[in-house]
Amino acid sequence: MKRGPTPISRALFSMLGMLFIFIGLILIILGLLTPTSKAQVGGLILIGPIPLIFGGELSPILVLIIILLPIIIFILILFFILQRISVKED
């Protein structure tokens, strides 16, 4: 039995990675084009599913997104693992 990701999942994750890079580039360009009078610095460090946020002012919506994103990723990983287990049993 062949182990490892299927070609479809490889293609899906490759496209997802390219989409994230493209969105990041657009956000960087938009950040450079918008005039601001002050700059703020902040950051996010993910240690497993736990986000650590530091520096700057964060809007409540941004904090909610930062907290929910690792939870959504964890649920998706569990879904793919359970799907793989159910396919092996069939």
C-alpha cells in the first residue's frame, strides 16, 4: 500500500500555499501605498495551536481572527486524519 499524500492533496496544498503568498504580497503592497503618520509594531508567534500576540494595538476583530485561526486549522487536521483512517478501514 502506498503511503503519503495523494496527488490531489499535494496540488491542493500547493495552490493554497501560492494563494497565501499572493495575499501576503497584496497586503504588503497595500501597506506600502497607504499613507500613515505613525507606525506600530506587533507580532504573532504560534507555539503549536497557542498564539502569542505582542506589541501594538490590536482591534478586537483581529484578536478574534488570531485566536480562531489555530482552532480552525486544528479541526481541519483532525478531519483529514479521521478521513484517512476511515478510508484505510474500507
